[in-house]
Amino acid sequence: MQNTSANPAYQAATEVKRILSSDVYQLKPHYHKQLDGPWYLIPPQIKTKKQGPPYYHLGKFTFSCKTVKAEKYLSAGVHAEKGSASSTPTGDTWFWHTFMSRVKDGTFEDDLLRLAKSLDDKVIIQINGHHGEKPNRISDTLLYHWQNGKCSHVKSDELSGSKNSYQVFKDIPTDNEGIPRIIEALSMDQWAWIDVYVEAEIPLIQEKKVEEQVNDLWYRGLHLLQKYASE
């Protein structure tokens, strides 16, 4: 049986909800009924007055965990997504439009600078893209570390490998063009569904409560991303 209360991602999402002191933020698992996996904290829908799925159009807080060499890590940040012309087109109410305006006018990069400075560490940016629907979907993942005002592509055996092997992301700007330009260029493919995750990652200290560690992370800098968890 899945134990939600023992899941650090759920505990982290619950703590941020408590900090925000708002009953209108909703806790939702990333994947239906998979309670031991990643969790979203869904913001209130003020303009549309709509509560309930789907949540594609919203910017969302996101929390997930992984274990590397017996050490647990918590990732906490925000998630914005763009629809696909072949499935669910990006509508007028989607937060993606606000997100992209911030990417293009330099606000996003300024926010990354402030976040990295506040946390005294790198920011992790993951860009996922897919074409088509299951079972014939093809997907790509790009992972970047953003630190000291620069982004660097992280190569991993778990990802797609070299840039030449990507199926969805055909033309990827170089790292020195900057993460805003990379996101802007990849988002121009109207047939690709795009997910952008901006996260901080911390090792979980076994002797301390998850809530205490997330509270510290929030006030050190995670709060700077709150405007990206929005309509």
C-alpha cells in the first residue's frame, strides 16, 4: 500500500501549502493515484473561477524525490507547459503565454539570477518535449544546470544522449546562447508539447524533518518562484 504521509515530495508540498496559508491551493499527484511519486501544488484559479482538472494551463509548484547512492534528494520548484497543436492547443488562459513573455523580456533570467544567488547554488532546468500520443509518442529530455549566470547542458545516460540523437528537439541552441533563447527556440515547434521545470535540489538530512528542510529552502529563495505558480 502506498504511504502518502511518508513520501517526502508530499510532505514538502504540504509544508509549502501551509506556508502559503491558503485552502485554495490543491495538492495533486503528478500521476493519477500514484501517491508515492512526485506531487503538484496547484494554485487558485481566480480569473477562470475553475477548480479541478485538467491543470495544463496553470503554472504549478512541483516536488519530487530521488535516491542516488543511498542518499535521498528533494527537488522543489515550478512547472509550466505548452500544449500541442495536434492534441490540446495552448489556449488564451494558459500561463505559458505569461511565462514566455518573461522569458523574452529578460524577467525570467533576472529571476534565475536572484534564485541562484539566494540559494548559493545551481538551479536545475529540465525541458521535456513530446510528439504524438501514447503508445506512439516520441519524447526528449534536456537537462541544464544554471549557475553564475550561465547554463550548461548535462549529459546523462538516463537521458537522450548526445544532442544529435534527439527526436523532438531538432535544433537546440548552444549553451552560450543562454537558457531563455533555448526555451524560446524549442517552444516554436507548434506540434511539440513542452514542459519546463525550474527547480532547486537539496539532499535530505535524515535527522531533520522534511518540513523543516523545505521551510528553510522556501525562505532562502524558493519563494522567489511563487509568481510562476499561477494562472
